[in-house]
Amino acid sequence: MVIAKKFVINKYFEGEPKRSDLSLVEEEIPELEDGEFLIEAEYLSVDPYMWPYVYHVPLGSTMIGSQIGKIIQTKNSKFRVGEYIFANVGWRTHTVVNEDDGGVFEQTPYIMPDIEDLPRSLGLGTLGLTGNAAYFGLVEICFPNSGETLVVSGAGGAVGSHAGQVGKMLGMTVIGITGSDAKCKWIKEELGFDHAINYKTQDVAAVLKEIAPNKIDCYFDNVGGEISTIVLSQMNLLGRVALCGCISSYDGDPKILPKGTNIQPLILSAQLKVEGFLAMRWMNRWAEGFDQNLEWIRQNKIKYHETVTEGFENMFDAFIGMLQGNSMGKAVVKV
Amino acid sequence: MVIAKKFVINKYFEGEPKRSDLSLVEEEIPELEDGEFLIEAEYLSVDPYMWPYVYHVPLGSTMIGSQIGKIIQTKNSKFRVGEYIFANVGWRTHTVVNEDDGGVFEQTPYIMPDIEDLPRSLGLGTLGLTGNAAYFGLVEICFPNSGETLVVSGAGGAVGSHAGQVGKMLGMTVIGITGSDAKCKWIKEELGFDHAINYKTQDVAAVLKEIAPNKIDCYFDNVGGEISTIVLSQMNLLGRVALCGCISSYDGDPKILPKGTNIQPLILSAQLKVEGFLAMRWMNRWAEGFDQNLEWIRQNKIKYHETVTEGFENMFDAFIGMLQGNSMGKAVVKV
């Protein structure tokens, strides 16, 4: 008999998620039916989207999220014991999976390709959601050109650090905005960003004016809010904004949005294009992103960093730490 | 000797434009030099863009704007006496024009095609800036499809009333938001909009929910601000927003933008594309827009309304009346 641990949503987040909003409970795993297989989580992802998207499932549901798990039992010939799969089954140690289970984004399980010496956790980040968000978002939404200036907010995070490196490969001047000196140092010295700004200690508007005298052409936005207002106000005519996240505005009931500067006058005067996107939009090109990012890792053109928290019971700590900006690169939990 | 009257910018607008911000002065017109020609204004345009764009010219300049004028003297063989031209020369009765004079949008003068029985003032509206903003903005930014739902704000204005009619021709369900019952009646009964909402007397969010149960696919936005927040929050996945104006946010120094709801969470969750544009972007296709709109007028598919103020000295009244929503359709001044 297999006993699963899982986190259940007790209460929708009000403001920043609280430990008591989720409960860790145990559950007995039933016998498999035809077509099902049982996976044991190896790595679980914690991502900013979980904050706003929790409202998409009913109270009492398992907390949303994806994992890399090992198949330990199967009654489905396409999914064999010993294989590792990516699955959107939430915060659970053991899960009975059906090949149609897609979770909140309707992304069904797939077998992780063999990536040899690389950690399988990359399937949750650089070779998964965040890598594809960075790759497709920059290329398909920002229409980047060599010689242009790209600003990335949340640049010390999984998506931002990746998007900036893609920008460098495309010949752009890349400026990253982060919330710590350590992240600034990492993106500049390790990842090759041209400039890094710590928004907590520097005057973002003044520094941008100085380091981007020809203004900004593309903005890969992970934060929204007033940092974005500053960036938008320094953009060139016909600038492009890929809106990947707005962590500054997830605070509270999504029906009661926070107030800030009206950005329409900025969008209008510079004739900007601001497009929100989820990486899932390119679900039918998922493998293309995976293969491209894997090739870039092998060529040492994309460097990654993972902040790994040990222990399934520490999921909440990993989640809140990531939201508070304490992690660098991709935050994952190793069971 | 020709004496011109002109309005000069004394003071940048602070909040809503005040009469004292402009001065009406007289000026003696000098002898023409080679290449120049002298025009006498017949119709002048007043448009919302003049409010924010006044900051683009130095204090003491002639107030910005365009006009249809008759050539009364010439030293340029391409521009003959008796012809009518469109020119961006500001609020002036008589002007020495050089064929390179483009004004704040760098749109150089052109000879008005003969439109026979139609009023030449259309060259400032339906067959000019506002008609082309509506036509290109809807088609090129909103990517409209038959069967989709289009919301137009500022729907009783020159651009909005035109954009909604183009939407109808394309097979869309069209909802107009305006600020008076008279405009609601006009766009619904005369122009064929499916629905009209008076935002001053109706609950826009509740009415939209009722009349657009399948949500909104395209939004042609002339106003920005909280009306737009309501519309954005009821849009479908991958909705498109053509941001043509944000009259609600022109109030005051453009460097101190008004506050409102953060729209990034709305753009992100529905993966919207919000694009600001000026019709001038399609300067090289100007004649295409002119010809298309003229054909539609002839076919009675585009109906127009002009609010005509008589007398050059009443330019300011026409301008402020248009800004306050007192005009219907295109506001022009007949000298």
C-alpha cells in the first residue's frame, strides 16, 4: 500500500500566501485502473504563477504545480516503470496519473527525454516552463533585433535570467533589473548581461537614462507595477513588451487589482505593443524550445542556476522564499 | 498685404486646457519666397491629440493642428492657386507653406482630391486623420474577425463612430460606449452599432456582462482609465486592444501620470495584446485609407457627422467642447 503526501488548498491566498492557507495531508493510493500509472515525485516546481492561478481550482483541491516523477507502477503501455515523466499533478509525492491529466494549464504528461549528465530538475525550468517562456516570449513577442536594447525585470529569476541570455545571443544590449546585489553580480559576471540594476538600492529611472541613452526597444517584464512604469516611460517608438509576469500585482484577490500609474499614456505616446503571454501558448512547439535550450546549455550559451530545497514537507518554504525573491534562478524542491 | 490670425501657446495646459493658455494674435504675412505658397484656411480641425501633443512644441509656438486651406498665392509650380490642400500648420487663418512643412507629426501638405458634392472638411476627419485611425487601427491592430465582439470607447467621437461601423462591415457584434444618450441613440439607430452604453448613467461592467456573454475579442480604445479596466477585465483569451487615445489620462503634466488600476494582471491573465498607435504610422498608405473610406461613404456604409463651429476666433470653444464630449462625430471649425 502506497501512502501519498499532498498539500491541499484550505483557503485562497489573501495578500502573500500564508503557511496556513495550505495543509499537508496523507492519502492512501488506490489500485491502478486500466490506462493509469503511478508516479513518485523526484522534483517539484515552485513558480510565481501559482499565486494568481490558485483561484482557478476549487478550495480543497491539491495545490497546483508540476513535477518530474518516476513511474513506479503502470497499467498503460505507453508509460513504463522506471521512466521519468513531467506531469501537472500538483504538490504530491505519489500520484495516480491518466495520460489526459493536464492540470490547470491542460498540459498532459510527457516522458522526459534523456538528458544524460544534466539534472532532471531542468525539466521544470530551463528545459520546461521557464525556459520555453523565456525563449518563445522573447523571440515571438519582443521581435528582438541585433543592436537593440533589451530590459529584463525579475532578471535574477528563472525566466528573466534565461531571457537575458537569449537576448545576448541575438546581439542585444541587455539590462537586468533585480532585487539583490548577489543577483546583479550573477547576471552580469556569470551570465553576460551588459548591465544590472538593483531596484532596492538604485534609482532605476536615473540609471536607465544613463546606461540606455538610446532608450529601450524591448522589455521582458516579469514584475509589472511601478518598475514597469519607469521602463515603459523610457522606451523607443514601436517598442515591444513581453509581459510574462506581474509579481508586484499578485497581492490579494485578483478581482481587486492594486492601483498604480496609468500606463496607457505611455503605451500610446511611444506606440508600444504590450502583450501578455503564457508559455503554454506554444504547447505545440514545446519540443522545439526544449531542444533549442538543451543545445544552448551544451554549448555553454545558456547557463542556469537552481535553488534546490530538500524535502517535500518544505514546499511552502520554497514557494514563499521564491516569491520573496530569496531564490536565484529556478526554485525547485527535491523530495 | 495679408494679415493672418493665429493662436499662440502662452502656457502649457495644466489639467484641462484653459482659454488663457492660448492667445489670439495677428501677424503680417511676408512676401513669398521661391517654393512657397500662401494658404487661407477654410476648415480647421480640433482633435484630442492636441492636448498631450502641445508639449512637443516650444512655448510661443502656434497652437498645433491641421487645416484644409485654399491656395491664394504661390511660388511653387506643384501647388497652384485655387487648389485646396491639407496642411499641418496649426491654428492659423493664413499661412506661408513650404512643401516640407510637416508639423508635429511630420505629415507634409498634400492637395485634397476632388470629392465633388461632399464637404471638404471631411479631409480633416472621415477622409483624413480620424478616418484613417479608425480604418487602419481596427484592421491592422485588432485583427478583427467576423463573428467576434468589438467594444469601442469614445464611440460617439470621430474615430470611435467610424471604427464601429468598420467593425459592423466586417461582421462583428459592435458595442459602443459613449457619454450621452444622444450619442448612444446616434450610434445605435443611425450607425448600426448593436449596443450602446452611456457610461455616465449605466453600470458598464454589468451591462457588458449581459450584452457580451461570450466576452470581448477586440477593443478599440479612445479613453483609457477605468472604463478600459472594465473592458479589459471582460476580454477573451488572446484579445486585441487598439489603443488610439486615452482622453481620461491627458489631465495635466504628461510626466505626472494619473493613477488607476494596474492593468498588467488583466493583460497577462487573458494574454491580451495592447498596442498604442498613431494613424501617422500608415502615412505611406494614407491614400489607400482615403480611397477606402470615400468608397464606403459613397456606398452609405460609413456615415459621418460633423459638429461645425463657425468662426476662427471660436477655435478654443470648439476644442474644449470636443474635449468635454459636447461634440458628436468630428469637431471642425469653419473660418
